[in-house]
Amino acid sequence: MRQGFGSRHRTRPGRAAALAGTLAVALATATALAPIAAAGTTTVTFGSCTSNNPALAAPPPDYSSQVTLTPSASSVAVGSPVTITWHYSLSTAPSPGIPIANAATAKAQIVVGGAASSTISAGPSAAFPPSPVATGGTFQIPDFTATFTPTTAGTYTFTPGNNEQDVAQFGIVIQCTASGASSAATVTATNASASVADAAVRPGGTVNFTGAGWIAGETVTPSFTDSAGASTPGTAITVPAGGAISGSIGVPAAAATGAGSLVLTGSTSGAVPTAVTVLGAPTLSASPSSGGPGTVVGLSGGNWDPGATVAVSGVDASNNPVGSPSTLTADASGHLSGNYTVPSSPIAAIGAAELVGGAPSTTLRAAAAFTYAGNSCTADAAGAAVSATGTCSVPQSANVGVTGGPLQMNENTGAVAFPGVTLDGTAHTQTGALQQVDVQDFRGTTNGWVLNATMSDLALTGGPYANSGAAPIPAGNVLAGALTCTGNPAGSTPYPSTPTAGSGGALSTTTAITLCSQAAGGTTPPTVTGGDFLVGAGLSLKVPAYVLQGTYTGTVTISLQ
């Protein structure tokens, strides 16, 4: 009994051949309707067609079709892929039509020219047509794509090349040679770049820029876009040989503050944006906002020119400086931070002014309100009524300097002692213990620490074969386990840190094992680490069954970092 897969209704071989031949010819010679050619569309003659099985499907005659090639972008950076979509115009089926749905798929070659030459493969398409097509009926060959990645700068052209249609049901492959086509699409690849002299600018200021990698002869137009999306064009530049450009563009006085961008748009290379921040008015805040002489006030602010030197001093109620000014430096983002010490004379605010040409700016300045608490006050004025019960207060600053202590360790004296072994033809495992280590972290920081251990091989140093170069007992024969890392004294918990004991394992001459470690503390806000901890470990030594007799000595090296 035979078993097989397939339909109960079988097509006779002769009929299959005729159907396949008809289908192949119909698909290959479907005539494209001819609308007016749009940009990206070219008429292609497909001829010299071949069939992989002429006996089943003879090669079709020459035919023409309109092909549109559409790139996903008209300009890309060198090394960035671009997708090219191949589109056939609507086709009409010749006699005797296309009797089978989803009979075929389409492929093609696209010829790349211009900056570099190559051929790329497109497809396959989805199966088509979606349903049988009668003679004179129309159908659409589905679009299919190719991917192209430019490797050098320049303009690339894309021209439809040879095509292929596969009738999978009958194993037929029809291939035709393209001719007469013109370029249907172009893509420009560029190494264009842009940079600005300053990444921050003030309304009404100027952005100076340079560029490289632009295409000689193209026109580059600068523009500035503020955070609200308002764009201001600049003067166009014609790129000279070598592709380097430079220029400037003004920022409107009414430009919105915040994240903006300089955009250089090449007529061929496309747009290249560069971030530029439009600074608002400088700001300054103080914490605490009140205090007496000697009070240390933390200052912070924003929108200062990056890298600018800013003079800081107290000011009185008439906005006159009080005391000698100090200076702070704005960071790369225009943020200002530092301290100010309240002087002995009264102040009404803390002022800051950017130094321009060595002198305080009259416009780039800010102030933080401050309430000065002096060293004297009057509870009841002279001549006050007997019943008056006035109050007043004076501040006294309290400061203390805290200096960080050491990160250090101490170990109990003595060596690790393993019980002796009498050789009897079997391996022996002897137990011992690491001398206790006391780790003390008194630094007053957020830093963590790690306590590691390595060990040398145990060399034969005593007995009749001492120091003779005999084979040692490897360090890896010593295992560390039952590690402990607890507060000192034992059971105490007054410390901000909770260290973690290591997992143990075989000691090594090169690779350290962790006995105990303390993770770093938090940073926002800072969290102090520290404490006094006792570290211990059990050790076991495997003595091989056959070794030279004598005393074996090794060294355990404990490192704190």
C-alpha cells in the first residue's frame, strides 16, 4: 500500500507542462500600463530571457515594463544602510491569462553607479497574483527591496537591472536581461560634520561654526533653531575644494532659552545638526539663607557662561559690596557651586557677577537673598514701659573640623599551624585557621574596601631534603572556608557598614580570593562607611600520599585595598 501527500485531483503531466509554460509566459510578458513617467521611474526592456526548463516552459519573448526605484533617504552618512524599493507599474495579463493565484515571486538586480560601482540584489517579492487573472486583466507585482551601504562619500545612482521570476509550484525560473533603462534614483553619501566653538550662547549672541567632509561645490545653508522650534536662516556657503567650511550665525535676541541646535543643510549632503544651548539669565541660590558672622553658606546657580570666573561677595541694602570678594568657576554646563563665608559686617544678600575682561559684568549677575543675624540686639528699647516684654536673639556659629582617619588592619601574631602528618600511602587533610585580622575603617568617606588573600606554594624547608629544589605542595591544596567578618567586639552593631564575608575556595599564588569586602556607600546623598571588623577563616591542607619527608613552609599574603 502506498502512502503519499497531495491532492486527490492530480494534474496530468502533459497538462502540467502546458499550464506551466502558459503561466511562465503570462507572468514574464505581462505588459505594464504606461502612465506618464514620474521622477524615479524608467522604462526597462527585458530580453534574452532564459528558462531553467525549456521543455516545461519555453523562454518568453522580449517585453518592457516601467520600474520605479525609491530610496529610503536621499542622503545618508557613509556606512549607514539605505533601503531601495523596486516597484513595477500595474501590469495586464496577455492571453490566456494567469490561471493560478500566488503562483510566482519576483527578484531583480539593481546596478549601482556614480561614486562607486556594484550590483545589489533585490527581493524576493511576496507571491502574486492574489487571485487568477483573466486575459486583459490587471495585477500588481508586489514591491520588493534591496539594501545598500555606501562605503565612500559621493552621489550614487541606481538603475534597474536583470530580473527574475520564480514559479515555485513547477520549479520554473525565468531570467531576463535588462537594457535601455536609465538611472531611477540617486543617494548621496557624505562624511559631512559640523562643530561649534561654544556649546552655549546667549540670546542676541553669535554661534561660530566649522565643518568638514562636505562635497565641493554644494551649497550649505546654516540655520539656528531654538527650544521652541523657531528657526532662523543664515547666509549660504559654497563648499570649496577639500570640503571644509566655517562661518557664523546670529541668535535672535528673542530666542527661547534651553536646548537649541545649529543645523548645516547641504544641497547634496543633507542636514547635520549640532546641539547649542541658549542660556537664560544667571541664577544664584544660598543655603542656609540666614546666619551670623562666620556662617558657611553653600551656593549654587545655573546659566553662567561655561568656564566663566564669577566674583562672589556680600552686598548691603544699597547693593554695595561688603568685604573682599571670592571667585568661583562655572563648569562646562554653566553650573556654579561653592561656598561663601558670612563677614562680620551686615549683609542683605549674596551677589555674584561674571568677570568679563577682568571686571564684573553689569548684566551677567545674580543675587541670593540672605538674612543677616548680628551679634547684638535690643529686647526692650530705652524708656520702654515697665510692662514691656520684648525679646531678641543673636546667633553664635558652631563649627567643627573633621579629619579622616586611616583604613588599616592588624593581625594576631603567629603562623597558621597544621597538625603534622605521618605518611602511610594515603592523602591526609589537615585543618587549621587563619590568624584573625582586624580591619579598621576610620576614613569618614563613602569608599568601600576589599580584603584579599594569596598564598605561595609550600616549599620543603626542613628535613633531609630541605632547600634542595624538591617539588612543593601547591598553594591550591590549601582551601579557605567558614569565612567570618563581624563587628569588633563580636556581636556589636554600632557601625554604618555591614561588610560581606567571602565565599572561600582554593588559595593561589596568582589569583586572590576575597576574605571580606565592604561596598561603597551611597552618593546621593553621600552615605558614610566605616567600622571595626574581625575577619577569620578556617583552612584545610591536603597533603599528598607521596611527598618527601620534611617541613613544608608557605606564606599567606593578606592585602587590604
